[in-house]
Amino acid sequence: MKVCLVIGAGAGIGGSVGKKFAQNGYHAALCRRSDENGLQAMVSAIEADGGSASGHLLNAVNEDAIENVIADVEKNVGPIEVVLFNLGAQIGNRSLEDTELKTFTLGWQMATFALFRAAKVVIPLMVKRGGGTLLVTSATAAVRGNAGQHSHAAAMGGRRMLCQSLNAEYASKGVHVAHIIIDGAVDAPDTLGKMLGDELFQKLRETRGGDNDGLLLPEQIAETYYHLAQQHRSAWTHELDLRAYSDLAWWNHAP
Amino acid sequence: MKVCLVIGAGAGIGGSVGKKFAQNGYHAALCRRSDENGLQAMVSAIEADGGSASGHLLNAVNEDAIENVIADVEKNVGPIEVVLFNLGAQIGNRSLEDTELKTFTLGWQMATFALFRAAKVVIPLMVKRGGGTLLVTSATAAVRGNAGQHSHAAAMGGRRMLCQSLNAEYASKGVHVAHIIIDGAVDAPDTLGKMLGDELFQKLRETRGGDNDGLLLPEQIAETYYHLAQQHRSAWTHELDLRAYSDLAWWNHAP
Amino acid sequence: MKVCLVIGAGAGIGGSVGKKFAQNGYHAALCRRSDENGLQAMVSAIEADGGSASGHLLNAVNEDAIENVIADVEKNVGPIEVVLFNLGAQIGNRSLEDTELKTFTLGWQMATFALFRAAKVVIPLMVKRGGGTLLVTSATAAVRGNAGQHSHAAAMGGRRMLCQSLNAEYASKGVHVAHIIIDGAVDAPDTLGKMLGDELFQKLRETRGGDNDGLLLPEQIAETYYHLAQQHRSAWTHELDLRAYSDLAWWNHAP
Amino acid sequence: MKVCLVIGAGAGIGGSVGKKFAQNGYHAALCRRSDENGLQAMVSAIEADGGSASGHLLNAVNEDAIENVIADVEKNVGPIEVVLFNLGAQIGNRSLEDTELKTFTLGWQMATFALFRAAKVVIPLMVKRGGGTLLVTSATAAVRGNAGQHSHAAAMGGRRMLCQSLNAEYASKGVHVAHIIIDGAVDAPDTLGKMLGDELFQKLRETRGGDNDGLLLPEQIAETYYHLAQQHRSAWTHELDLRAYSDLAWWNHAP
């Protein structure tokens, strides 16, 4: 059974993409740092829907953790055909003085280094098997820095250039790398929700979410991720943006 | 019946996208400058496939021509839900000295002004109806100029900035504008074929086309165009690139 | 005597750059569309300062007008070493519906086509003489479209891609093309002043200009233009941005 | 005496910029990792030329090293008005499989993290004093990834986004951050020379250097760095590129 490995599988893009692939015959191997119950609930929901899934706790910052989970899935579940790299490094706006060295380092470890580590072990396997897909969730901060975004922008800017490097080296060997710029707020309790806190998140949902479609809906994002993974190799997309219709693009936007 | 209007419907992206939409229940209103037989053959092929289509000769440079064809389709066929603007302005590499004022002007008329004219009449109709989609085929030349590309790059650079302007003004009113960068050679007799001549085109097809998938296949491109038009408004793409897996991206060359 | 030709020499960037070059031993050949008195005053001011200058009325949209002024200056003044192409096409924010075909066309004629025409006649002369410099004033609209900027952005986007094409074809032949993104409001009566009207312009000057340095000062811009023209050919700049320290960059900016 | 601190002062851009500032009345505080003799020779050369300079050994990767050298210079030499951050992280082309985790980490430590650390200590000092300048040498890899450039591109992409973030937060407080894209080979024994080895470097110098000006000359680069630091705050440049006239821009390759 072909496997879709989701690194960063919360209730948001990661979980929705996992579900979408599972609905289309992939085994969804879902990795997240904590909340084993939440993870198990996602697996159960996919299975209840007739799909196949497994849950893996993964602290991507730990030595060998990414490497081990890939080896484990390859050995015990099946060959990884698609990886969704979905770890974020957004910490809200923080001034230079309030951004600790430790914070900056952690941002890079999550957003840049973890992707490099994952690519380094999984891409050679894909190449041996004739191909594969690496979907990378990215952010506005990958294309423009901003006040208070020192850590996030540096980490995401690194991510973007790494994706271009991987694409340049591996596209012709059958590995499709896609860098997906999520240019707006996602209706995701596990990321936006935690960053804003319950109250602000609910308020945002009321004013911009729901029928307004002013927040990016994870299940709609998942449609495009899935489409990217199905593109024929004669017409691959490397980079695209996604935002809600009611939102201004980052190049038209106030901070 | 919802209508997909294709401006620039040759045997390539335009024709393939028209066909794809027709297979999914749209009426394909196909416009091209000449070759009425070829146009009629495309219409017949769609109809033979159970779809609905019509053919319209359109010289986009002529005064009122675009405006009239849109009015005609709206009146006699149905409300235009999707426009594919697919006019090219590639004339091959031509040095500055060999690029006549007339040529430069024509490039702009086809690639930039014709899009403006189409947008100016069709977007207000879409807004009144609550929304619509404008898919714009574009080219590498929209993001980087190059030797011999004076006319093409100036025209396409204008096209890209116009698309961003249209998007900024109309996305929130329900009009989805997508700027699609075709970053490579398309296996299209009507454009690449005519530019290269029969012999060179066949040679290219033999070395890079066919099972090598080294040319962008129009029918595969059409899958992504169709996907864009189906994106939910909470997660729209404004810009993406498409190229064959074996091709280097425009920002890369051999290291 | 080496000549610096200024196409678009108002009381702003054009006039200040002309003056700067005149102070450094160039003849400043100043071209503008109207206001012969203003033009003559600029010439006189340069001459009073010990410099050399001439004034030329030029309606860049007219057939052969640019071509003739270049031929005239080459014949009667001297070989053109530097061209500052400084025609703008900003018309303020105008919705799609309020942007007439004529307006859109005029924007392109001024911002894109006029540059092409100038380049087409002057660059071959420069190549024959072993080199030259083409400084092109550009705008934020060259790198991002925005609501109400349909005409301006399309024209400036074309300008930018044309500059890249000229650079790609002619840098190695000794012609230095620089695309200068003026990313903010310039303290210039002839452009900003006319667009805003006297009252608003004075108010803007009071709140952001003067000692606040919140408006780009033309004489300070001229320093960088002059520096670009003096760069050694082993280290040329093709593109740079300029903005007031107190302004946000376009990628951080509200419309 | 106003101080220009050069982090990464080899025989190339760093040394030449230090010398240029020293010629214009700055004390040049030159920092490099090793080669104390070479460092002392640069200091002596500046002093023999009538300038003021000091040499500081600095291993930027070491904990507190950057922080300490800044504190030391501030205390014992004078207030730092200009910082040139000139550490590179180019390791030549190296495939993904040949890029060790350690290498990737080191690239980031040098190119991204060290800049963050320097900015974090020096910018608040500049703000207190009403302003300052941070000149950041960058590379093509900051704007496009490429095969074999995984480490370098990720590090430089992070650097660029960090520069934009610093600029967004501090320009209005008087700190001028400039991100300078060196888009080509520099005629620098300490960087290019060491990377290529003596023989290849001499060959490159013979074919492209010397009177051909096909290599970027550090002393010419220094002219533009110095100009940037002198720009009036009403007209600051945040980003520009530099390349030899005979080189194609990174976005171009042979058509």
C-alpha cells in the first residue's frame, strides 16, 4: 500500500491532507509531537471512514527522531510515496530584543533543518523507486520578512531556498517537490487556535470564518495538495500560493 | 449552461482546456484567429464526446472584437463563468535591432491590452453574478527578461502585473484570477510547432517528448487549469508555475 | 563633451539628476513635454552654476519624437553617454471600470513603448562607442500590481521586463542598464504635486517632508543615480530600490 | 572616531570595504577567523595609508564570540556606526547525500545565526545613538536555490528574510539595513581562491579577470558599499545586486 507520511499532523492542514490521501487509497502515517489522544482520534476517524492510517509521536527536534520514524514507516508500513512536511515555526510577532537565541535556533530546527533531515533520508529512497512527492507547507514569511518575524522569516526563507535546491537536484530523477505558500490565516485549532488563544480564535472565526470563507479551510487546502501530488510529471508545479478570496495577497497587505 | 470562454483556442493549451471543461459540463466557447476548419474540428470533437461547444473567429487586435465576442457569447450561449485567456506573444528570439516597433506593439496588443479589454467587459458581469474565474496563461518571460525577448518579456511582464491588479481589486468580489507560468516548451503544434517549423518540432518531440515527458503535455496542463477553476474560495491560488519534471526551473541553469 | 540625456526632466528626479551630472562635467540635455519656461529655468540654473545644459521639448508619444531628439542631441550637442529614462505613467488609483482603453494605452506608450523606442536608437550608438549607461526610473508598480493600478502596473511591469531584456542583451557589450525602483512618494512638485493638487501636496510635505525626510528627496536620489553611472564595469548593479527610512518597503506595505 | 566593524575581513570584499571606510575617516575594526598574520598585514596597510584600524580574531560560531567582539570594540575603540556582515557559507556544490547534517548546521550558523546574533547586540546600540548602518553581503543563493546548494541556499535564504525583517523593524528608527546580492565570482584569494585551489583560481583570473573585468573586483564592490552607507535617509536602498558586466544575471542563461 502506498504511504503518505505527514510530518506535523494536527487538526489543520496536516490532518486534513492525511485524511484526503487516505480517502484516495493511501495509508496516512500521521506524525505529531504530542497529544497522543488527538493523534489516535485522527487515526480512528480515518479508519472509521474506511481508510488506513497510523499515528506516530515525533519530536522533530530530537536527534534521529525524523530519521527513525521514516525508517520505521518504511519497514513496518510500506514505501513512502508522498511526504507532507507540515511543521510550522510561527511564534507570533516578537521584537528583535524579545527573540532569544534559543527561539531563533528552534525556529530553524523545525522549519529548515527538519526538512533537510527528512529530505536527506526519504528522497534517496524515492529516487531508487523511480519517484515520489514532497509537499512542503510554507508561509508568507518565506517570501518577505517583516517586523517581529525575525525567527519565522529566517526559518521559512531557508525552507524555500532548500525546496528550490531539492527541486533542482531531484525533479529530473522523478521527485516532485512543491513549495506551497499559505498566505493567510488557516482555520486550524491546533496552530492558529493555540497561537491566538481560545477567545481570540473564536472571535476571528466568527468575523472572518464560517460562511464568510475568510479563513483558509484546511479541507479545501487539502484538495490542492492532493492535486499537486497527482500532477503528471510533464506538468509539475513547484510553487503556488493559497489564500482566502477575501484576503489581500501578501504583496498588497498591511502587516 | 455555464460557459467557459477560451480566447486563444489552438491545438495546445487552449484546445485541451476547452475540452476538459466541456467534459465537465461546461459549454466551451472556443475563439481563435484563423483556421476555421481547425476550429470546427475542435468543436466537433467535443460534441462527438458528448460535450457542448461553439467556435468563434476572433482577431483580438481588432477594435471591439474581444468586446463583441464576449457580448455575443453572453447573449447567445450563456453566462461566462470561466475565461481562459490564452493568447501568446512569443515570436522567438529577436535582437533589439530586429524587433520592429510594429512587432513590439503587436506583442503588447495581444498579451497585455487584449487581456485588459477582456477583463474590462467580462469581470463586471462576473461580479454582478457573484463571481467567476479568469485563468491567464503566462510564460517565463513574465518573470524574467532575456536577450532577444524584448517584445515578449515586456508584454508578459505587463500581463503579470495586470493580473495582480485585477486580483487585488476583484478577488474579494468573487472573481478568481490565476496567473499560470508555463515555464517550458509545450507539445503544441499550433504554437511551438509553428514557431520551430515542422522539422525542428518533430525532432524536439522525438528527443524530449513522447514517453520522456520532457515537453509539457497540454492535456496534463488542462488538469491543473481545471483544478484552479474548482478551488473553493477559501483557498484560491493566484500564481503557480508548470514545467516538465526533466526541465530546470527558469531560475536554475547548470551550476 | 559627454552628454547625459534626461527624458522626463521635471522639477523632481529628472531635473535633479540632470543637475548632478552637469555638476560633474556632463552636458545635461533636458527633455520634457511642456512648460518651456520651466525647462529654460532649469537650463539657466545649471549654467549659472557653471554647468552645461540644453532644453528640448519632447512629447514622447508622438511618432518619431524620441528618435528625433536623440538624433538631434547626438548631432548638435555630442555623443550621449548616459540616458536617464524618467517618464512616469502614474495616474493615481483608478478602478478597472474607470480606466479607459485610451488611458491604458497611453500608460504603455509612456512607460514601456517610449523606453523601447529610446533604447532602440540609442543603445546601438552606445555599443559602437564601447559603452554607455541607461538609468531607468521605475516604481513599486513594476514589482506588484494593486487595486486601481491596472494601467500603471501593466506599464511598469512591462518596463521592468524590458530592462532585464536589454541588460541581458547589452551588458556584455558595455551598456549598463539599471532599473531603479522608487518605492515611495517623491518630494517633486511636477509629479506628486500635480497628482495630489497644491493643497494636499503641501499638507503631505508638512507631515512627512522637510526635516522628517519622509519623502524621497530628488537631490538625494540623484546621488545614487550618479553613483550607478560611475560603477566600474566589474561591479554593476542592475536593480535596486530607494525609499525613505520612515517608509515601509512595498512588501510590508498597505496600499 | 566612528567605527566600521567588518565581520569577515579577508582579502576580498571584507578587506577592501574596511580599507575604503578607513580612507574616509572611519576606524576599521577587522574581524576574521584565522590567519593572524594576514589580519595584521591588513591593519598595517591601512595604517601605512594614514588610516586607523585594528584586527580581531573571531570565530563567529563560538558562543559569545560575536557578542564579545562587539562589546570589546564599543568599549575600547569607539561606537560602531557601520557593520559589514561579510561571512560566507559557500562550500562549493555538494549533492544532498554528500551534505552532512554538520555541514548544513555550520552553514546556518555562519550565514544566518551569526547575523542574527550580531544584529541583536549592535542594533539596539545604534538605535540608542540615533542610527547606524548594517551592510550585509549576500549571494545569488539567497534568491534561488540550485542543485548542490542545499546548505548554502538555505542559509542565505534565511539571511535575506532576516535582513528584510530587520529593515522592517528598524529602518524607521534610523538603522539602514542593506542586503547586497553578489551575483558572480569575486576576484578574492581568500574565498574564491581557497574554494577553487591555486591552479584553478589562477586560470580563472587569466581568462575572466584582469583587463577583462569578468570577475567582480573587491575594490570596486567597496565603492558601492561605501555609497550605500552614505545614502541620505530620505533615499535608502535595501537591496541591490552586483555582477560583472560580462556575466549573465542569475535569472538569465543562454536563451
